[in-house]
Amino acid sequence: MQGRILALALVLVGTIWSSQAQGAGDVDPGIPGSEVLATDIYDAENLAFDTRGRLFVTGGDGLHLIVFGQDGQVVQVTRHVLGLEGNFVGVALGPDGHLYVGNVRGRRGQVLRVDIESEGFPFTVYYEGELVTPNGLRFDDDGSLYVADFGYYLPGKGALWRLEPGPDPAVAVAERVVDGVTGVNGIAIDRRLGRLYFTRTLSGKVFYLERQSSGRFGGEVTRLIDFDLPGPRFPIVDDLALDAEGNLYVCLYNANEIRIVSPEGAWTHTLAPEGLKHPTAVAFGVLEGDTRNLYITQKGRILAHDRRGGDRVSRLLDVAAPYRLPFVAERLRGGGVEGNTGGR
């Protein structure tokens, strides 16, 4: 959730998945123990792996890089790799091997095309125009980039866009796919079913579009699931990821949970590892030899105080307690990675 948060951080999490049959109300709390990966990333938002297993994380203070060794341990954390100001939100690896990153400066959004194989990570502006908040980014097999434009919480200002290479393939042309909506956020593409899923954060709902005869996603918007929460909370849905069986892993921001939803729209399981606070995005690991860790960016919360006008006023500071708990591959229901590739 692109937020108005005072201080935020990154948490990368993996959790043990039980092979026991569980219902929607059952919670898998994972296992005790933790591994610190990275901290103090302001407004941690989205994450993406490249083909070398390097992890890129967006935050309100820049784009950050995490490098793992052959044993899966973190060996390098590089902050602000682009040296560019702005609120960095969406991120996706393109079929050309470049990293595509959503950045917001003021109330104007842009998508950057970053050469992550060259020293210094040189970048160009892939698209800048009518985008406001390019939060979720996903490529289809034809090289079209779908962008969830949150719209700065303004009613009806959100949209789902499709960016395609123009006459100059390094510069995109844009087309609205869904318009006049509020809070479009995460995107996941199911290639097997021919669906593009997207969340609308403040509605608590997940929707999808189907692949048309043209090969593009469009047509009628269909609601997959409408989440509900007890008491005074309301369901804020953030980003989501897809496993090899077509199950969606959906971040429920203010429930502090990851909920697993079947392609039929049934909420089947809940992941709620101890310490998970405000998950914003989720991705399956792609490191060679990875036992299919699940990585999550999150925003934790503590109570702090500030002095204003001589009075001590309570306010909330969002910080994280970073950890990672590995899946056990043979017990992971579904497994795999984004896009139904079937994993390794």
C-alpha cells in the first residue's frame, strides 16, 4: 500500500506450509526462529528477483538491492542504487532483462527502465505521462507491461494500464485497460487460466480480467473474492503472488496475514507467522537450490511520542522486525513461482 507512513522498513519472510487440510479460519503460524535480512528501508513496498537471484526492493526512499550467497545467506545490501529521489513503488523484471521500476515524484508517476547488468545501473524513462502512482507491475508473455495505478487515494482516479514498446522500444506507449476505479494495487498473471488478477486496496476485493482473442487482457471485470474482517477493522488488500497451482497469496495489510485463495475464489488457508505486521508484497524465491522461500515486505508498528506545541502527542511510527522462515519444499502445497511455470 503506497502510504502516508512516517517510518517504515523491510521484512522478508518465509513460512512453513502445513500439508494438513485447513479451512479458511485456520491459521498456520509458521515456526519459531528468524533470520535478519534487511532493515530500515523507508516505506517498503514491492520486491522482484532477477535471473541471477538478486533481490530488488522498492521503498519510499529509493530502490535497494539484496544479494545472496550460494548458501542463501545475505552477503550484500546496497541502498539507493539509482541515486534518484522519489517514492519507489512497483518493480518487475522485464523479458529483455531490464528492471522496470515505478517511481512517484510529487503527483506524477513514471516507469524507469534500469540496466541492471551494467555498472552503476544506468536507467532511462520508459514511460511518463498520465500515470499517477504506478504501484503493481507485471509483464505478460508478449512483453506488455501491466501497471496498477493506485491514484493517490483519490476516488475514481485509479486505473489499470498496459504499456507497450513504441517505435523506440525503450519508450512505451500507454493504454488504459480499466479506468475510473479507486486504489488499484497488486497484479498477478495466471498464464494457464489466461487471467490477470488485480487488487483494489480499500475495497477488500480481488478482481480479474481474462485474456481476449487479441492475446491481451481486457473485457469484463470479474470479482474473484471479497474479504471481510471482524470488528472495527476493514480489509485492506495489497499485493499478491501466484503459485504453480494457480493459488493466490494475498497480502491482508491490516489483518497481518497472507491469505491463500483458490482459482475458484475460495479462501482456503491463512499464513500468519509470528511477528508479521502489515504485509505489502509477497514473492517466491528464485535462487538456484532455493527450497522455495516466501519473501514478504512488511511494515511493522510501534508507539512513539512527539512534542508539538508543548504537549506530548502519541503517534505511530512504522518499523519492521525482519526475519525469514524457509518453506519445506516437499510440504509446500503448490510450490512454484509467479506465472504457473511449475517451479524447478
